[in-house]
Amino acid sequence: MTNTRAFSAPGKALLAGGYLVLDPQYRSYVVALSSRMHGVVRRKTSNSESWFIVTVRSTQFNGDEWNYKVSKPAGYEVYEVNGLRNPFAEQVVKVVVSYCQPNVLNMSDVAVEIYSDPGYHSVGESKLKKNEEKQFRFHDSTITEVPKTGLGSSAGLVTVLTTCLLSVFCRGLDVGSEKDLGIIHNISQIAHCQAQGKVGSGFDVAAAVFGSIIYQRFDAKLIENLPTSQSRDYDAALRDLIDTTNWNFTHDNITLPSGIRLIMGDVSSGSETTKLVAKVKTWYNENYPRSLNVYREINDGNSKFIDGIEKLTELSKKDPLSYESLLKALDSGSDTKAIPVISQIRQAIDQVRRNFQLMTQESGADIEPPVQTELLNQSMQLKGVLTGVVPGAGGYDAIALVTTESANIPSQTLNNERFSAVTWLDLRQENIGVIEENPLHYEGLQ
Ligand SMILES: Nc1ncnc2c1ncn2[C@@H]1O[C@H](COP(=O)(O)OP(=O)(O)OP(=O)(O)O)[C@@H](O)[C@H]1O
Ligand SMILES: C[C@@](O)(CCOP(=O)(O)O)CC(=O)O
């Protein structure tokens, strides 16, 4: 196993800052999740050819496999030898090869096995395979046919595949080093943006790399202004963007206060983020400057939410007894209006939700449609619930509740008709981003 390394990166839930985070002036609150994407990379035997193959395999999804041939007749050429498509994997191979400039002569082939934790996809007819260390679900369908749950699978894939390939082409890669994490982040953002065609805010990639963060995006022009990959300036411009350019973005690590956790409810079919974003952008432009005021109201609510969470963390450290009784008050379901920090957090989220409901009515984008409003309002009646939102772009696919550790949401909602459409996901917040794993922990799982 000497030529083998393994890495993993977390999924995400955007609790505050949906839509606004597309604009660099607004902050967002992103929680990394315990459902992780994993990559096990090994160098195969070297060959005497003037090219090498990068194999990306997802045994979990019907043995999906993509083989990228890397050659350098003039500039680098990368293509999938069977014409199969995985835009995210392909873009990562292209960007990493352009950045690392590996020698194609006598270069060993590289194989990466990807595994995704159960939370990323609906269970369906999948079968569970496990060893003492890991467990993954195996589907009889290809990756694009298995419904996703909105945890950021493409961001996790891009981040973990980038890290795997860098560990082969850039000897001595250390995910504990700020410098190397920065390179992983920059390459992953570039590959993810280029693969998606649409430029998201990158919060999902930043969370995959850095963990739970307060995130303010980089200027989209940094990537948009890259020359085309066919241009002879591309390699130098790419290296400059990755190694020396100041991306001027924020990724301050955060953690939910002790005794507080996140629980995700998977509601039903996913929502098309791209379509929602397009409708909101149209609404914003057609209703400016009133829409700017709406955004300012939402941003004020987001900031008060973040400030309230920080106050909870401070209280838990400075006055553990008062903090303990605050958690008990939440758990008992008693009236907590007299507790200022709880009122602050709840009023902040109510302010955000009221404006999301207005945008839903006016834009036609189902950010917080009535059925989700009802579900969140019902959730607020449950013991231990501090607050709840539709995460990210919203829509019909999920709700996210911030609760006490001891709140047992699944048992409180069992046989409750109002929650019949909700599957509580067995995951929680996790503050760490990309980490190195023990490759032996993946043995026997294929
Ligand atoms: N385990 C995996 N193995 C290989 N490719 C993967 C894997 N997980 C995700 N991908 C790639 O990412 C694509 C899904 O990305 P897409 O942008 O459609 O969804 P997403 O917004 O990342 O999903 P979600 O946030 O719901 O997880 C897949 O079609 C595939 O190309
Ligand atoms: C709408 C947006 O702000 C958040 C999308 O979040 P999600 O993919 O629904 O988790 C888009 C973005 O930030 O990339």
C-alpha cells in the first residue's frame, strides 16, 4: 500500500445566506456535515508509453468508471477513452494536469476509487457493504440515475479527487498545511465552476475544503477571466491564479455551540438550484431597488442569526450553569421568550424566512413554498428545537433544524402525520474539511 493514499471531504448545509452569498458583499453560514466523500488513490505500474491513464472509479454506482488518457503532443490533451461523461471528474483531471505539468513519458497510470457516504443519495434499492471502519451503499444504477439529497456531492467529489491527484503529482502534499489547503481550494473551485457552467458562489467547495465556515465568496471574474484552456497563456494564467492571486474571500472556521446540533430532514424530490437562482436573479433585477431592500433585510437577519449563535458559544464558555438551564428550557418546551439570545436567533430567522416567503410569492422560485413554511412552523413546536430553515436555495428537498443535542426529533415526529414526508438523516455537523484517511480502512469494500 506504499503508493496508496486516501482522503475525504464533508458535505454541507447552507444555513444562512442562500442567494445573497452569490454576491461577495454578503456573508453566509455554512455547516459541514458528517456525510463525507472519500477518495483512495494509487499509482499503478509505470508504462513506457508517451501517455498515461487516470482512472476514476465509483464501484458504488453500478461499477461506474471513467478513464482519462493524458498525453502531451503539444499542450496537454485529456479525454475519456470510451467517450463517457463525468464533467466534474474530467475537469479536475484537466486542471490538475495543467497545474502540475507531469511528465507523460514513463509516467505510471493512476487509479482513484471514489466512495460517497450514505447521506449523499437516496437509499432506494441499494445494498450496504461494510468493514470495521467504513460502510457504503451500493446501487445497481449509474450515478446520474440515483436521486441526490442536496449535500453537495459534486463539490465533495471535486475536492477529494483534486486532493488525490495532487498527492500523486505534487509529492509531499500535506492537507494539514494552510498553503496546500489553499491550492486544493483554488483548483477545486476552478474545476467545479468550469464543470458546472454556471458559477455558483462556491460555498459548497469551500466547506468541503475548510469545514464549517462563515463564507464570503471570491470575485467570480477571477475564474471567468481565465484564458481558454486552448490558449497558450492558459497554463501560466492558471498557475498564477492558483499560486499567487489573492482571492480575497472569507472562510472563517466556526462550530455550533456545545450542546447544539443540526438535524437534516430529507423531504422529497430535489429542487433545481440553477432554475431557482435564475428566477431570483430575474426578480431581483425587475424589482430593484425594492429587491435590494429585501436583500438588506435578509442580510440583517443572517447577521443577527450568526451573532446570536456566537453569543450562545460565549455563554456556554463564560456561564455554563446559565447555558445549561437555557438548554433545559429548550428541551422542556417551556416559554423561552424571556431568554434574549433565543429570541434574537428566532426573530432573526423569522425575518429571513418572511423575506424568503415574499420572494417565493413574487419570483415564482419555490424558495420557501407554503408546504415548507407549514413544516418549519410545525417543527418549531417540537421540544428542543431552537430554529429551522430551508437550507441553501430552499425548495422542496430538505429542512434543517438547529436543536439541542438531547432533542429526539425522530421519536417526537414518529406517527405524526404532519411529518410523514420527512426522513431524518443520520448525520450531524462536522467542523473539519478535507483530511487524510487510512487507505487500509477501505479494504474489502468494492
Ligand atoms: N460518488 C461519485 N462518483 C463519481 N461522480 C460523482 C459522485 N458524486 C457526484 N458525482 C458527480 O457529480 C454530479 C452531481 O453533481 P450536481 O451538480 O448534479 O449535483 P450537486 O448539486 O452536487 O448535488 P447535491 O448537492 O444534491 O449532492 C454527478 O452527476 C457526477 O458527475
Ligand atoms: C442559491 C445558492 O446561494 C445556494 C444553493 O445551495 P444548495 O445547492 O441548495 O445547497 C447558490 C450558491 O450559493 O451557489
